[in-house]
Amino acid sequence: MPSVYEFEAQTITGQPVKLAEHRGKVILIVNTASKCGFTPQFEGLEKLWQAYKDRGLVVLGFPCNQFGGQDPGANSEIASFCQLNYGVSFPMMAKIDVNGPQAHPLYQHLVQEAPGLLGTKAIKWNFTKFLIAKDGRVLGRYAPVDSPKGLAADIEKALAA
């Protein structure tokens, strides 16, 4: 059965990382943007990271500029914005596409494993969230309107599994 551990990405500073490095942890994957109405969710994501990282949660932010051009900056600008404005200390990855022919392979996998409303495979907007079990399976997909705080019970359950 395929899992997220089969994929690689780049950190926001350009270092390659294998998602297999997070094997045995619960992972929350989020496509982010710096100039979106949902951008304040960075604060909630950081709170989840601080609350649960010692218990095995990893939050991974993937900047994306595919929705209204809301993350046009370079990776260094995005990293600076997230840290200065929201105190983001969870791992931020390099900017990627989440839809279309250039979609990152990880996101191609995520949308196959957890389709959206009415079975759609596309990511509809910034701050779509995917919760990944300790074994690398996709547990759930959450809409941009779902607040990070609202995921706490599902994260607790995944950590306890």
C-alpha cells in the first residue's frame, strides 16, 4: 500500500528531505500562502506544532502560488514572512504546485488517497490540510475553512493509535 514515505521534497532552504524521515510520526501537511484570508492559520498551525511535537506530530507547510497569486515571493521571502509574522518554527518546504501537470508527486498521491468534496481530486484553495497516520496512510482531508484548532481531537486520536 503506498504511503507518504515514498516521497521526497525540499525544505524552504533547498535541502532535500525524504518524508520517510518522519516514519512513526503523525504528519499534518498543509498548502500555505502568505497573502490569503486564511494566512492567520499559521498561528494555529504553530500552536498545534508546539502542543504536539514532543508527542510525535510533524507539521509540514508547502507554500503554493496557484490560488489567486497569493504567495508570489521567493522561498526566502516566504520563510521570513512566516517567522516574523507568525513565529513559525515548524518545517516549511519549498514552494510547489499542488494542482495540474506540474503538481508535486506528494500532492498527486494525497488527492488520490483523500479526494475532496464530491470526489474531486483537485486542491480547491490554500490551507487544505491532510492528516497522515504513523504508518504513512492518509487519515483525512480538511478544508481551508477548518481551523487548525479544530483538528486537535483527530491529531490526539492519531497520536494515540
